[in-house]
Amino acid sequence: MSLSATERQLIAEASHWFDANRDRFVEELCELLRYPSVSDESDPSPKPDEPYGHEVRRVLDHMLDKARHDGFPTHDYDGHVIEVAYPQTASDEQTTDDEQTINDIAFISHLDVVPAGPGWTHDPFEPRIENDGDIIIARGALDDKGVALITYWLLRFFAEQGQRFHHRVRMLFGGSEEPALNDIKWFVRNVGAPYQSIVTDGPFPVNHIQKGLLDIDIAIPVGEQLADWHSGSSTNTIPAVASVELHGINIDDAKRALATAEDDDNGDDEDASRRIHVRETPSGVTVEAHGISGHASKPDGTINAIALLASRLDDAGLLSGRDATAAASIARWAADPYGAALGIDHDNEESGPTTVNVGIIMPGREFDPQAVANNEIASTPHTDTADGTVIVMHLDIRYAVGQTKDEILDAISSRVSTIGGRLVAVVNDDPYYVSADDPRVRLLTDTYNDVTGTIERAKPVAMGGGTHARFVPRALNFGPEFHADSVPAAEGLVFEPPACIAPGTGAAHGVDEWVSIRNLRAAFLMYVLGLVRLDQYLDGKA
């Protein structure tokens, strides 16, 4: 596929329009990023239209107010999802209301974010602008507020152009994608799926395979020292910091034991010393480990702080009995992000390797399996039994094509049972797959290649992350991220973290998350052309 003269003119007009309004885009993006819109589904009786908490409600209202001010039709689906539609045009008058509802193209993004977590170099909800205005650093900049605003700007651009589409066009913004994609699950179940959806929450050119998602909670028996251990803030984030208070231990003895363990370690002693901190408390000491955070599906370059803490406690001999057994096992399981320690490692060319993240540790008394959606196992982990108290370890597993949920559960059950552990909650989402030969996949992949103009052609890619597309029939994933391992280098695009981002930081769920305005501008052009082409194709006129 190649650009027609009309398409070249469209891209030129879109480029000029975005550049002329660039400052306004940056200002509006910073407004969005100031909302700490972490989804909270803990309230069993939420306020009306606030199923995901007040902060999510606020950011949804912000977008609705913007759309109403601009004159776009809107709809609020009880706080789960909001809709902003392209204004009806003369071409729509040729169809019935029912046909307009069915024959639509919807872009889907989300306005909730993962918790900020510790370690940021500035307030994560006060955007920092770097590199002559190209880099924006804030929680949600890349995932997913930057592109959410880009899709909204599509409506503005086409409205000014007077574009007429063959299908109804609308933008859907979810309020709870990050924890479990419950926003779009609710929407599809209660409203229905769009005729054709474009999910903007993954890599370019087109993501056509997503690994299976398996969330597992495991109760592990412990003694008194680890009974109150609570680390991690998000199941799908590799924890940057983990700490535990040890009672009845002198700080000098703790430091001496940890230093001895470092001396005996074959690893980088200087790095280990820098990452482990001890401070005195009224009843003993707190040992804290600092790792490198990131998205659970992308463990390369990260250090799981829970694994580091458990390993150091085990090496130092600061624990005994069930505590020592639990720490040694957790250290081994959490330190291996590809599952070999749990007996579930698997890799293939089509989807890549299985990944495992120990994202949260919590006291058993705080865990409520009934609060986990769609439990397949619900055996409450009692905290006062003959076996002693328990902690609960959460596993976020992205499993490769060719594996099954049952194989993974059997292998993990076998491993954890050796220390008295048991599975207490399981949630599974099957893999997502669309053939690379699907005409829609080819159309959008060609769109990416035609806009970038690179000699080497990008091809559809697989990923470990999960998007709304899993639960929306016929949905496709189209950007907005540019990764060097997914697409060839292209002039004007930013593939590597800029100098203002410290090594090991900057990932979508990590510390100092960032986005490039140049990259978002490129995504805008992809979506402009992609929407026009898809509208024509679905109408049978491509």
C-alpha cells in the first residue's frame, strides 16, 4: 500500500494543524496528568457514578466538560466509561438510529493510572517538562493519558476539516483499565461492543497477540517476624521498594549480619549495599530494599525489590523457622521473572517468553478473596490455624501461546505445597489473537509504514501486556508506543529514554514515566490516516 495524493495532502494538513496547536496540546495534557486518577474499587457501596472512586470521577468529568465546551456529543456510562462522539453529519442521515449504533468505529483508551509508588524525582502528578518541551514526565504520561488526549484531538481536527465518515465515530475513555480492565468488561456486558474498535494502549504498528493473563494469590505460612509484611502497591508493577519490620533485633546486629551476607555474595557488593537500608524502630529494625520498577510484562532491566529483600534476609540469617523458609522460597520465586523457579518457564517465537511478577506481599488477615473478581478458587487464608499465620503473595503471570492455565496452576501448586503454601484466589484471562493476515491488521500495519516511510517494513507484534482488546470482539491494538524491538528506527521519533531520565527508570508503570510529544504527534498522524482508511475499508470502498 502506498500514499495517494489525497492521503499525502491529509497528512500534510494534519501535521500543520497539530504543530499550530502544539502548545495547547501540551497544556491540556498537563491538566489531565494532574489528576491522581488511580482506580479504587474497594468501596462495596460506591457513590452513584463513582464505581472507581472520586479521583477517577474527577478526571472523567474533566474530559466531559472539555467535550461539551467544544460542542461534541457525550455520554456517561455510569462512571465506568465515557463517550465523546464525532458530530453527526449529513452522511449519517442516510442510516437509522439502530444502524448508527451498530456501524461505528470507536477508539478506546483509559484515564486511570497505576499508583505512583516511591522513588520519583518530583511529584508524579505535577508534570515536569524537559528537552525543550518535548518530554513530559508524570504518572500516566505514556499509559494512557497522552494518547487518550490524542484521540480526542482527532475529533477536533476532523471537525475543523468537515470530514464525513461512512460510520459513526466515537472515543471511549475507560476509568478502570489498570487493575483488571473492569471498565470495558462492564461496557461490553451492559452496553455492547462497538462494530470496530481501535485500542490505543500498546506498541506500533499493530499488536495482534497478547499473552494469557493469570493472577494468582498464594497463602504462605510464616512466623512472627513476617506476619505483618506488606510490600508492593500494584499487581502489574514490579515493586521498586520493599520493607519489613523485624522485632527484637538490635540495629548493630542487623547491619553486621547484612554486611556479612554481602561479603559472602558473589554478586555486586557495592550495588547490594546501596540498595539495602536499615533503620532502628522502637521494637527492632526495619530493613528496606530498593529495586528498579517497571511493567510486570517487561522485566528486562528491572530489579524486584521483594525478591531483593527476601534474598538478603535469608542470606543474613536474620530469620528462623517458617519465616526463614518463606523468605528463601519467595526470594527464589520472585528473582526469576521468567518462571523457571516455579516450573512454568515457556518461550516461543510467536508470543515470546512467559513472565512472572511477585508484585504484592500482604498479611493474610488483610486479604479478601471475595473481593477478587471472577475467582476460580476462594479458600479464605485463615491467619490463626494450627499451621500458624500466613502472608499472601500475588503473582502476575503473562503466559505464552502454547501454555494452558491448568498446566501453570498444577506446577505452581506443586512448588508452593512443599512449604505448606496453597492457592487462595485465581483469575484468568485467555490469550488474545488476531491473524497477521487479517485485512484490518494489514491495513493498519501499512498505514504505519506509509506514514513513517521507512525502507524496512514493520510487522505485527506480540506483547505480554493486556489491553481492552481482550474483552471487545473484533478489536485491534494500534499504538501509540514506539519500541526499537518492534519497529525500525525512523527519523524524528524518540526510541530511547532521554538524558533527563535516569537509567532503569521511565517505564510505563515505573518511576519517572515519560512521553515524547514528537512521538504523540506521529501517533496522531497514524490515527488520522488509519481512521480514514479503516472507515473506507469497512464501507467496502477501499
